[in-house]
Amino acid sequence: MARSGLADAARVARWADACLGPGRQGATADGKATLSDATAERAAAELGLTVAQVRADWDTARLAGLVEVHGDRARPGWRLRAWDRDDSAVLRGWVALFDAWSLAYPEPAEHEPAAVAEVVSAMPQVLSFLQLSAGPVPVAQLLDLLQQRVIELRTERCEVPYGAGSGGPEPGPQPQAEAAALAPLLDWALCALASVGALTYGDGQATLTPLGSWAVWVKLEQICVAAQSPAGNIEQAAEDMLRGCAQLRPNAARAEYRAWLAARPVGSAVTELLDAARGEDALLRGLAFDALRVVGAPAEPDVRAAADEPTLRPYALLWLAEHDGADPEDAHEVLTREEATWLWVDTAAAVADHGEAPMLVRHLESAVQPTVPALLDEVRAVGHPRTVQVLVALAAAHPDPALAKAVRRAAFQVHTGGS
């Protein structure tokens, strides 16, 4: 159902990708993420559509993430790339469109933006009621529910009732008058939700479609997951959240990542996690990519871009290999010897900063080099900024005096620039 609902948008997005290339020939040259007139007319002629249909499908493609707009340029989104092989990408695209329902259908021009915003804020409760009803609900009943929710929102904001003046409280608007004011806004909201395929609307009643019911259920589940954060890090920035997860067991940490992710838009969450990974703390770098594994496919474009950054490259390559289906135990094979050595030093830095001495000694066993002298030679050559500190910490922790001496010598050579 999601695939058929987005088929027209995917068709226009594929046309733009094939005929224009990402961002070429001013597909969004006006800076407003709309097609240029010439491009829209060309697409309409080649696809057998009207210009209005092309523009509507383009807007849907943007809202569903099939097209990503950066400034005045457009490029195919990851969901379009995964369209034929990943049903979950299609579902995520439709959920993104569902989340943007208020942008998918023109709002009534004669109403104040504040009134429109109130209705948008109140609609989740209306949708939840529709989902629980599991069948047609009269619009009059939905209007009554919407009115109650709007009053609750105004009470939460401690707004002064309509009609209150300097002479003391005066009666606010009659319920009938308020309902009359909300009725056209409810009509707009139901039309907008119908336009994205979330419900059917007509004959004085509304009914969630199976896809709309599923989407509302998913949203309710996300709220429940966020409310059950085991370590209470939902409100924290990514860096603080990751620090809070550092001492958790893997399953508990993943549960915390899921709760944290459920409480914020996926795009901003991925950006926050990658920013945390770019810091000086190597432990956070590893944890950030663990959290990105929980994100999954939506993080792919940003992780792929991060592979161009030397500090993040080994982590990004491992993430991408696992995402493409490689066994986690074999994913390291995608790394060059130099990248694997850099990752070994970075992980050793995390252990040195946050672990115990025996852990650092055991970390030697994970090196790809067959002997300690070979490891030391390649560690010196790789140029990791924490090389000296890692080697000094390893020398202090290792029980073998001869090996510890060799490691200290290597640390001194890196420090002084010798060989």
C-alpha cells in the first residue's frame, strides 16, 4: 500500500535522477525546492503528465525523502536508491510523508497561523482515537474531541480566555462558536491526512486506512519506548547520552539508543552522533557507531560521507560492510592494513582512557600484525595522534619487562620523531 501510494512520486524522482542528474540544470534553482518551469514542463512532456501533477509528485517525493534538497540543489534520497530492494525504505518514506501531512495539503488561508498550529498539535490525539475506534467515526465526534484538546492546550499555556478584560473575567466564547471556528480546520486536517493515504474521509465520517492505523500504532509504540528509557538519557545531547551508556551491557545500551532515537528526528540524531564521533574521545567514537547501527539504513548517506574523513573512515567502512550484509566478524576484511592499524590504536586509546590495564594487554591479541615488533613498526607509521599515549600506557600495563621495554622505546621514537 505504501509502495503504490508513493509510486507516482518515485516515478518523478527517478526521472529527475536519470534525466537531470543530482542537482544539475537548476531543478531547484529558485532556492525553494521546487522544480523550475522548464524542468517541470519537460518532465510533464516525457512522463505524459500535466505540469501540476509533476509538481505535486515532486513535492510528495521531497516530503517522503525520495529526493533530498540541499540549498538550491536536489539529489536522490537513500529511500529512492533502496526502493526496489528494501520494503522498509518504502515504509519509512511513507511514514515521513505521514509526519508531514500538514505540509502536503494547502491550509486554509483565512485562518490565523496560531489556530492552524493548535489543530496540528491536537491531531495526534484525534488520530489515536481513530486508531482505537478501528472503524468509521462521525466527524461531529472528532470535532468534539478536537475542541477538548485545543482547550487543554490553551490551558497548559495558561492563556487568558477570550473576552477577559480589565473589568474582570468575562465569559469566553460559547462552545458552539468555538466548534464552528474549528470545523473548517478539522476538515482541512482530515483532507490532508486523506491526501497522504492515512485515512478515508467522506459522508460525514473518517476511517483510518490499514496503513494509517499501522503508522499511528508505530508512533504510539515509539512514545512508549522513549518513556521506558532504562538509564534516563533521553533528554541528553548525543555525547552525554553515549557517556551514560559506556558502562551498560550491549543489550541495555542498544535499548537506550533506541529510546534516545525515538525521541528525536532521525536526521538530527545522526548528525549529533557523527559530531560526537568526531571528538577526541575514542570511546565515544566507537559508541556513536554502535548507536548508528541501531539507526540502520537512514544513516547510510551520512555514514558513507563520513568514510572520507580519516578519523571516522575505519568505523564508517565497518558500518557500511555490516549494513551491506557482511558478517560482523568478517567485516574487518574491508579495511586496509593501515586502516586496521589506525583503528587498533584508536580502540587502544579508548581502553587506556576508560578501561583497566589487563584490558589493554588483552587488546594486543586483536592486532592484525603477527608479532609485537611488526605491530610497533606499523603503529609508528600510521600517524595516529594518540600513538605515544597508547604505547606508554601499554608499556606500563604489560607484565613482560622485555616487551614493555620495546614498547617504551617505540613510544620514545614516535615522540622524538626517530625511527
